[in-house]
Amino acid sequence: MLSMKSKLPFLFLPFISCCYYAKAQTAPGFKELLDSAMVRDADLKTQLTKNKLTGLDQHKLKDAYLPTLELSGMAGYLNATAHVISPELNLQPFLNIPEGKYNNNINVSGFSGLAKADAKMLLYAGGKIKALGKALEEKKLSENILVEKTTDDVVAVISRAYDQLALVHQSGKVLDEGRKRLAANRKTADKALGYGLITPYDHKKIELAQATLDAKVAAYEGKKALLLTQLEVLTGISQDRLRLIEPALVAVVPAAPQKTIHERAEIRALDHGINASAFKIKAEQTWWIPKVQAMASTFYLGLYGSRVKSSDNIIPPIPAIGYPGRKLDWRPTNLNIFPIVMAGVGFKWEIFDGREGKHAIEVARIDRELLQHQKYDALRKLTLNQANNQSEYNIANAQIALKKKQKEVAADALVQAEKEFRYGMSKSTQLIDAENDLEMAELEYQNAIFNQRRAAIELMRSTQELDVSKLY
């Protein structure tokens, strides 16, 4: 039999499961949607991955001053012949050998071995490494700023999808209210038909209105399902939780801009790109400056089973004393030379490189000029974009006031139409028209708020001041 102490974990299991289930069924907030989308966004991940290449280039450049050590070796069979022509030897009166009297081939053969260790370290690169390092720093800053722009793009995409879901949600509420009103009016129509106050044709109009409303509800469900799928793809959050979201559309009032278009990510990124190109020009201008490096080498040379021989006498014959002369035929056991050490400082000075350095400078200058043109064009377009966004925002605010007034008028008209229909003073057609007008006015009002939020977001993005806290 289990003790009370051993039962405690089992007693808490249902409570823990309920807590987990409750958390899993909690509607995600906008921040959770945004954080999940940031992690999953393909463009952002691609950009961050590409930025790693610049970081690797920076590390590679810093490693340029590290010493390098290279080992190499070779083993094989050696067979070499050298043709030797004797010089003039004048030892009169004892010996006189004219130049070229003896032609000899000296042959060396055997198995050879060679080992070599080379160490090098760059001491001075003419300032090119430093300039390229500055250029990469500017490039890194430019890429980091572009990540900010991509982040803002993700915010805009998620915000739009979230607001579209809110718009559909509000549309559902409008349709629910319309369904309730239509159900009440249908009861009135049934009674009126029974009393002979309306014709069967008028009653059929009510039925047609019901069918039309059902079709709108089906369209609403389809749009909602599509938006839930879109958010699921963007965030990875299950549709079960996404269905719990009940967002509301509220107009946004952005604060007065504190920045200018010069602080947009695109402009700041181009500024750093122009700075990077300037350092690239400086780096290319060092082509003619001597480069200095320290070098050290150690060699080992060995010859095994070797033979050194000549084709003719290397000691000429001396007839006077009866000496026949002698050829070279030497068979040393092993020949080993180690260590052969060489160390010092070397330099390389390209006095003329076929104008390759000057061409590289011109290419770097053209790259900077292109970036300057891009900045000029971007400033013009962003100025127009800001003016257009401000105009769109003002129009959107005016549309909210207009649609709100239209909704109030349509609501009053429907109340009047319902009274007249109830007392037999009007036909069902007028009631249905009033119902449709109110429904359309309410939907247009919600759509006006949606458009105003889009305009406000784009206005904030005009100066890179998109603040999520002002949206939700």
C-alpha cells in the first residue's frame, strides 16, 4: 500500500497537467507572435548568415601578421650529368694544357632525400592591412544596420497580418449583430405575413437576406482560416492558440517624428558603405609601397647509394713519367648535409605592375561613386515617401471621421426602417436595404481604422521610428 508521501507526486500530476494545458491554450500576444516570427523569418536568417562572412574576413585579415610554417620533403632517384670543359693550364716548363683539351661528363646518380622547413611572417604591408580592416569595419556596420531594416519589415508584416485578423474578427461581430437583427425582423415578418400585412414576396425577401448573410459568414470563415494559416506559417504557433486571439482595431496616433530621413537604415547603411569604399581606395593606393617580411628556412639534403663518375680522365696522363691518367669513380656510402640554415628579412617592391594597381584604384573609386549615386537617389525617394505617408495618414484620419458619421446615419436609418416595417408602413425591401447599409457602414468604418493603422505605421517607418508599444 502506498504511503501518503509516495502519493503526493501523483496528486499533483492533474494540477500540473491542467496548468500546462491552460498555458498551451492561452491566446498569444502580439509580442509572442513577433518574437516567434523573428526567429523563423527566412530573410532575416539569411542576412544574419551572410553577415558572418564579413566577420570571417575580419578574422582572416587579423591573421595576416601571424607567422606561417611550412614543411616539405621529397625522396626519389637522382641522375644528373654535367658537361665540363677544362680551362687552360700553363705550368711551363713542366705542364701546358690548352683550353678545351679535355671535355668531360660528370655524372651523379643515387637515391636522394630533401626536407625543408620554411617560416614567414609579414612585418609591414604598406598600410594595406590597416586600411582593409577599416573598410571591413564599415561594411560590418552597414550590414548590421540593414538587419534593423529587415527587422522593421518583419514587424510590418506581422502587424498587417494581426490587424487583418482583427478586421476579420470585427467583421464577424458585425455579421453576428446583423444575424440577431435579421432573426428578430424575421419573426416580425412571420407575424406580418400571418396577419396579411405583407405579401409572400416580401417575406421571401427576408429569406433571401438570410441566405445572403449566410454566404457572407462563409466568406468570413474562409478569410479567417487563411489568416490563421498565414500567421501559423510566419510564427510557428498552432492554429488552436491563434483562434483564441480576439484583437480589436484602434486608431494609432504616432508621436511627432524626432528623426529625419537621413537616419533611415538605408541611408546610414549607404554612409558606412561609402566610408568602406574610401578605405578600400586607400588600401589599393598602397600597391607601390614595399612589403617587408621575416623569413627563415632550414634544409636537409641526403644522397644514398650514390656514385660520382666521369666519362674521361680527370687527371691527365703524364707520358714523361709513364702515368696513364685517371677517371673519377667515387662511391660514397652516404652524403648528408644538415642543417642548411637561412634567416633574414626580405622585401618586395613592385615598381611597375602593368598598371594593375592603378586599375584597382579606379575600380574602387567607381564603386564609391555608385554608392554616392544610390544615396542621392534614396534620399529623393525617401523624401517623397515621407510626404506621401503623411498625406495618406491625414486622409486615413479624415476617412475614420467620415465612416463613423456614415455608420451613425445608417444606424438611425435602420431603427426608423424597423419601426416602419413593424407597423406595416414600409416593405421588407426598405428594411433589407437599411440593414445592408448599416452592415456596409460598420465594415467600412473598421476598414478605415485598419487603413489608418497602416498609414500610421508607414509614417513611423519613414523616419525609422516604428514603436511597437504604440501599436498594441
